[in-house]
Amino acid sequence: MSDITLVSHLKSIIPAQGSSAKPAEAGSGFAETLKSMIDNVNQTQLEADQAIAKVQTGESKNLHEVMIAMEKADISLRLAVQMRNKVIDAYQEIMRMQV
């Protein structure tokens, strides 16, 4: 069984602290992190859909694993939505600043 805590999820989408990122790579860091996070959320959604389909067709009898996959997908999506909301709030705050 895999760990589905928030800390483990964040560790999976944030690069390790020990990695030596060059300044040239720093510009694409946010875009790559965002793409990686969206891909990860999509993958968990697809895994949950596959688990549901397996239970419906009778291939799998483990309902608890399906529920875990669904909750994992739900938590991933909620985290992505909250991150989006924070980014939008920060953008709106910057736009309200007087120059």
C-alpha cells in the first residue's frame, strides 16, 4: 500500500533539495513543476477510473483498494485546485499594487 499523505504527495512533485539546478534551468522550473503536477493529478484520476472499471467488470474484488485509489485521486485534485486558487489570489494581489 502506498503512502497518501499530503507530505508524501508534495515530495513527489517537488524536486529534491540536493539536486543542483543550474540558473539556466531555473526559468523552466515552474513550468516543468506545473506540468509534472498536472500529469500526476491526471494519472491518479486515470488509475481511479481503471480501478472502478475493474470492480464493475468483476476483475477485482478488492473494494478497499478502489476506495483508496478514489481518495488518492480526490486529494490530488483538491490539492491542485487549492494551489490554483492561491496562485490566482497572488496574481490578483500583484495586480492591485500601486506602481
